[in-house]
Amino acid sequence: MLRTLSILFFLSLSWALIADAETMPPAADKQLAHDIYKEFVEVQSGFTTGSTTPVAEAAAAHLKAAGFPDSDIFVGGPNPKKANLVVRYHGSGAARPILLLAHEDVVEAKREDWTMDPFQFVENGGYFYGRGTGDDKAQAAVWIANLIRYKREGFKPDRDIIVALTADEEGGGPFNGIDWLIKNHRNLIDAELALNEGGWGESSGGKKISNDLQVSEKYVINFRFEVRNKGGHSSIPVADNAIYHLAGALDRLSRFGFPLKTNEVTAAYFGQMAKIETGPIAADLAKVAEGSQDAMEKVAAASPPWNATLRTTCVATELEGGHAKNALPQLAAATVNCRVLPEDSVEYVQSTLHKVVADDQVSITVVGNPGKGPASPLRPDVVNAVKRATGLEWPGVPVVPMMVMGATDGMYLREAGIPCYGIQGFFFDRNDIRFHGRDERMGVQEFYEGQAFLYELVKMLARNGQ
Ligand SMILES: [Zn+2]
């Protein structure tokens, strides 16, 4: 009786749900993706304090349990805490491999900053919560779960499918996994093209607006602002104070904005957005695509992500200074993290900061080596497969090529001559992006839809674009 009722209920009310259910992964595959995801999120793989090795080992254990031979699984890295995982699913060899990349590490998260424990995977109110639920453990888990599903289903691709889960994407540093693999084991990851994080779905008020395909990205420059001073006793203060010099510089920086402009990719992006958006902003978006400065001002003011798409940004992220409560500071310093448009040079950004700071007591130096990858070509096979897979999962939702604001490991691949496309199919509310922030989360439904989307997309691309 109960069963009859529920079937009737299902049949009478839920044709939409039936259609939806067909595009979702089978229950066992959803469960597997969920379990791997949970395991990954609960590993404290923080960039500075954690280890990525347990993530690589957990993935390897799932793959072995699913019958992947040891000879197709690589776990290794530059030191015992920074292991990467690479696994190969063999195709016919008719085409060169496709590489599926995701990073294992996460930005630090402190318990006291969060509403809940950031390293407990919690489902609540339609969301999965935990550090890395968005960036980037969902894609890492889905790559592994989908590869296991291909194997179980006996899928025969035209090219090898390689999954690489890598260390230390966040914050750069010497142990970046994909950089290390390119330099030390290129044969393991060499591919005709790669898919990675960087492009996600944008929704607003619950409505899916676009499935973004990332083809270029901003690059990162970290600057150190530093003021040195001879110091002295705090009971005899003088105007020439290291902390005040630095504070003045940062205050001027906080009120400065780099010029607003578009490039080929972002003009195309805003052109698409003009067709998607409704209301008065749509006209402004169309004018942005045509290069109107007035419209750029309005659009940048309307949305932090649009602002970051239209200009290079620099923001203070770390502070240090002083050495005793009762001494004038001999040192005050800050990290200023810049996300730079591909067409803006390091020299341009540095000289602009000098002008903004306008204080020669403040030295401004580049930390590390800013990398800079070329844009990937807009390959028709990739664009068409993304459009088709998007149409299967979310009929009517457009695919929008874009430049992403943050930098990703795609840069290393592009520099190495492997075109890399940021595509995830996980939808996020574009005014509530919590990557790197507190209470990071992923919609439960959005996670499984992304799993289904990536399953179809990789299948299409691995069949040589068929
Ligand atoms: Zn990431």
C-alpha cells in the first residue's frame, strides 16, 4: 500500500523529477563519491600545517579496492608529507591522454573562525560543510569516483584518462604537486589537454545562470611592503614611526583601484552575461562588452567578482611589526596579494604601487617568482563537449568562456604546453562564494549534479570528442 501510494505520488507529481533522476549518477556511485569526499574533507591537508599524503593514500586505497592495478597507481612527492596521486585508466591509444587535475591541499581554517569544525564533513540544510568542500575536494573526489565507475561499466575510451590529485596548490611554495610532476614524472601526466578547477557554475537566487569554462586566469604577485626604522624608547615617540608609515601606505592602497578594462575573454563573458541577466544591469553589461568606462564603474560596484574580472586587484593580507610593547618599532611589514590581469606586467603593478604608496620609507618588493601562463586555445572539441554535457544536465543553461579571478595549477600546465580548461559544473551562488573563507560549503544537489556532468563530459572528450 505504501509502495503503491508512493509510486502514484511519484507518477502524478514528479515527471520533472523523473527526468532529473535519469541525469543523476546511480545511487551506489553517488554514495561512493560522497564517501570519498567526506574522507578527503576530514584530512587536515592545510597548506602550511597539514599533509596531503593521507588524501593520496585514501584515493589509492579506493582505486585498488575497485581493481586498479598497482602499476597504474603512483603515490609520491618531494617529501613524505606532500604526496601526489596519479592514476591511469587505459584507452585504446587512438588519441593522446586527457588529464583530470584537482588539488589535495586546502587553505588553513581555524576552528574559532568557523561556526563548526572545518575538518568535520557535515551535511546540514541542503549543504555539505567543511574546508575544501568547494575548493577543491569535490572535484578530487568526483574524479576518483567517476574513474571507478568507468572501470565498473567497462567504458573503452579512445585515450587514456589520467587523474592527478596534487599537493600545495594554495599559496605556491616549493612542493607544488603538478609543478613537481611536470619536472620529475612528466610521462605520468603528459596529456593532450587537461581539465581542472577554475570554472564553476554561477547561480543567483537559486537560478542557474551560466556554466563557466575557464580558459585564462589572473596571475598572482605577492609584494612585501616593509618599513625599517632605528626605533627607540616608546616614552619618547617621534613622528617617523615604522608602523605609521606602513599604516599610511595601506590606507592609501585601500582607497585605490586599478583601471577598469576588458580583454577578449572578459568582453565575451560580459557579452554573454548581458543576454543572461535581466533588469537594468543587463544594459550596463552589454556596454561593458563594448568598452564603456561608465558601465564598467557601475558593474564593478554592483559585484565583487565582476570588479575582480575588470581590473587587477591588490589587497593587504598579512601584517607584522614591532618587537616590544615599550619600544618604537624597528620593523613594520605587510603582505600585499595582487591578482593581476594577464595583460598587466609585474613592472606595471609594482610601479603603480609605488605611486599609490607615495612614501619612499616603504620598500615594495616582489616575493617569489610570479608565474604567468598563456591562455588556452578555445578548442572546438572542448567547447562543444562542455556545451553538450551542460545541455544534458541543465537544458538551456549557457556555457560562458571566462577568465578566472584566482590563479590555479592550470598555469603550470599551460606553461608546459598542455592546454588546461577550468570546468566543474558545481554551481555556487555568485554572491556567496566561500572558497578560502569561513563555513565553506557545497550544495548537496549541486555536488551530485556536478558528478553527473563531469562523468558525461569526460566520457565525451575521452571518446575523442564524440
Ligand atoms: Zn583551488
